[in-house]
Amino acid sequence: MINRVFTLCCMLLVGVSGIASAPQNKADSTKKGHVITIDPTGSNLKGPTSRKPAKPTTGDLMLGTGKTQPKELPPAQNKAQEYFNSGSQKGRTGNFDGAIDDLTKSIQLAENTNAYMKRGYCYMMKEEFAKAIEDENKALDMDSRNAKALFVRGASKFELSDPEGAEKDLEISVASEHDNAMAYNYLAATKFVKEDYKAAADLYTQVIKLDSAFPDAFSNRGMMRHNLNDFQGAISDYTMALKKNPRNSSAYNNRGAAKMMLKDFAGAKIDFDAALFINPDYADAFNNRGRVKHYLGDDKGACMDWAKALELGIQDSREMIEKYCK
């Protein structure tokens, strides 16, 4: 489960972590690698960790009060509108529980597709995904073309391990609403799950166009480019990710993996060193650095790194130890 510390203004991001399938021996050291330990909703592509919003676009997009209602309303509808507005405002400040309470009161007085949509969004941000889907189903029963409701339902389906259902909802959502970076981000994740790396990379490009500060978008696109054998493009994206967050150990690890594929073993080692300086228990980086050290002729150092990687849970290191460490 994703550990979010979101406000309703947050951007949900796809994070990245992974290692290259490094050389089994010096002769085959530049074979195409793969990036592992990936979960497209994670800061590790193993789950998003606590994040701050890149900018408040999504919360404003989802929880704006919209068009002004007519001044003359029946008493019940007037009160429902008051609760709707106060719930929206509480949501924009990150008070999810307060927002849900007010939106529930609004719905009890007068059912409205946008009240269900917004309450569902609040549930999603609280990681109560089943409740979010239930609300968005009701919103869509009232307005089947509600792009925001489709986005929330799609994102929640993805979180509940239904990437196919998520993809269907998100495709429809972005076709009618083109300014929701979070929706494109989730849609990219569904493409990644299908191993459609080209489509995923294109969608991450759209995320970046909408919001260049969107957390981990460059790292994620770099991951897709790596899988497409565009190692130089991957390096460029990881470098951009590091400019935005110099303590991104995953970006260092993944950039090192891409450098390995281009036979830049000295450069790869520098990146793995940096990843381990930031995160001394980074098992994948130990495993990768061990392979680079082996290629560079430092078998003693390689064996030490593989032993540490094995201690931290990387079982692939056992094979390397048995093969090269006496």
C-alpha cells in the first residue's frame, strides 16, 4: 500500500527504483538489462512514499466550486450548496474528513453528481479506494461523461490491482479533459503494467508538458526509455530527475544501470557509490556495484558488495558469489 502524506492539492506520482540485469561475466556485460523492483505507483516503482505536491493544480481541478449557483434556491438546496462549497474548501486545504462530512450532508439534502465525485476524490486521497469507486459509480450513474469521476474511479481501480479497468476509465477521462497530469500519470502506469513502454513513455512526456515539476515523472520516463533500449535517453531523464532532487538514490541507481549498458562502467560505479551514500542499505545498488567492480577487475570488492546485497535480500547475488568468490 502506498504511504501518502497528501493534501488534496497533491500530485500522485509514479516513482522508480530498479537495477540493471548486470553482466554474468565480462564478455556479456553489455547485454540489455531490465529494471526490476518496479511498481508504477511507488516512489520505488515499489510503492508513492510521503510526497509534497509539485503544485496545487490537481486539487484545484478536482475541488473547485465551479459555476456560481443561482441566488434563489429552495431552502434544502441552498443548504446543500453551502455544504458543497464548505466541503470543497476543506478538501482543498487537506481536511479530507471534514470535506467528506460536509459533502455527505450536501448529498443527503440534494444528490448531485459533483458532490459524489468530490467525496470520492477525498476517499481516494485517504486511500479508501473501494469507497471512492462506490461514489464515482454513483456520480457516473448521474453523468456518464463526468471526466473527473472517471479519473478517480480509474485511479482507484489501479490501486486495487485492476489495471485493465483503470485503463478504460482513464482513457475516456483524458480524451475529454486534457489538463489533468495525475490522470496521464496513472494511465502511464497502466501501460507500464502491460509492458507497453513506448505508450508509457509518451504519456510521461505529456505529464512533463503539463507539469515539469511533477514528482518522479523524469525518473519514470527514464525507466521506460531504458526498457526501450534508449539508454542515452534514460540517462538524460535520470540526470534531470537528479537536478530536481539530488538525493534521489533510485535515480542514481537507475542511471548507473543505463551507463552499464553503454559500457561506461567507471561512470556507473560513481552513480552506484552515490546511491549508497544516500541510502546505505540499498540492496540493488550493492548488487549492481558488485557487478561493475567485477568487470573493472576488483573481485574482492565485488564479492564484498554481493555479500552485502545477499544479506539485504538480493538472492541473485548468491549465484555471483558462488561463481566468482572463493
